[in-house]
Amino acid sequence: MLPSPGNLTTDTPVQLYALGDSAIVLQFGDAISPETHRAIQAVGTYLEEHPFPGFIEHVPAFTTLTVYYNPWLASQAGRLDPYAEVARQLQELLSQVQVPADSAAAPIVEISVCYGGSFGPDLEWVARHTALTPEQVVALHTAPEYRVYMIGFAPGFPYLGGMNEQLAAPRKDQPRAEVPAGSVGIAGKQTGIYSLPTPGGWQLIGRTPRRLFTPEAASPSLLRAGQRLRFVSITEDEFHQLQEHES
């Protein structure tokens, strides 16, 4: 059971285990939920504000936070066991983290999407699968406020939590060899946005002109874990206008 607002370790048995010789995984149970996400974000933020000697970075996922470290620095130049020392420091850190009640104050990023047609070739299929009309699929997909749970699969690809379960649809039996960047897809109970042209098996219902990954930028990824997001339906003309602005 994950925490209500307050101290993390009071309610949450966070498990630690090694990932190679320079990383530790913090396992927050196995349930994907807003509460798990909130706890992982709280620990990551606290780590950034209170780094231990040798700390390099942390990588959040659905139910884990992986902490990478420099073994030499963490061992105090070979005097200590680096894994034991980092694990000790993380345990101390966990006892001090306060999980906020809500992070709704985080700004919302609007992602404009042109649904259906050549931009969303699977919209009709998803509508038939879910016994909805294409218009209802779009309405349900644009209604919620989503949370970026993690970035993965490809640079800048956001895995989003909060999709209406009426839209759940299986992956394609035969993945596409290349999915255009900006394609918005559904796989199971998840929705996400392809950040780069890659192979993919998600059901494509639309496409955004926004660039999710710009390698030459100081901050290449448009989105990061913890952000809130909302999809906004646009016309094909609006798509091309916004695409010119993005390029």
C-alpha cells in the first residue's frame, strides 16, 4: 500500500536491489497508480536536492526508481563497500522524504492532435473494437488530464497515465516497420506519443505536429516524468500551420 501524504516509509515497503555494480533499483511495489507515481517523483526530487557522494542520476519508471552512482566516489576511494554505502544512504533518504498530497500545481502541456485519416489510420479500428464512434473515441481521448509516468522506449517517448479504460485496445498483431514521429497511439490501457520515426505496434489514432525530441536543444525532450498533459483536437489545416511553426 502506497502512501497517503506524509512520510514515505511509514506505509511503503520500498525494496532495494543492485543493478550491476553502479546502480541500485528502488522498487515501489508492483502496482501502477497515481500514488506510486507520486511517491517515485517525491524521492527523485529529494535526491536531486540532497545528492549523496557519487550520485550521478536517477531514472523513474512505472514502479521503480533506478539510482546510478560512481562506485569509487561512493566507496570513499575504496574504503567502503559502494553498494552497501549507497543503500545505507538511500534508506536514510527514504525516511526523510515527504510525499505531497498532490502535484496538481504542475503546469499542463497541451498537445495538439489531428485525429483520424492518414494521421490516425487505426482510429476506425479502435472505434469498432471499443463499440464507440470515432467521434466518441476522440472525445474520450481528449477529455482527461494525463500524467507523464516515464520516458522510455525511444528518446522523448512519454508513457501516459490517465486514459479512459473504455479506449483500451490491444497492440497490432503485425507491428509497422516505421511509425511517423508525433503519432499518438493506444496499447492496452496506455496511450503515448512516438517521439521519433521508429517501428511500433500501437494502434495509431492521430498525430501531433509538436516535436517531442530535439537533440540539438539544451533540453532535448519536450516532456519529462511528472508533467501533466492534455490532448487538444485540431484540423488538418491547423496541423500543417503548427508544423510550420515547429520546424
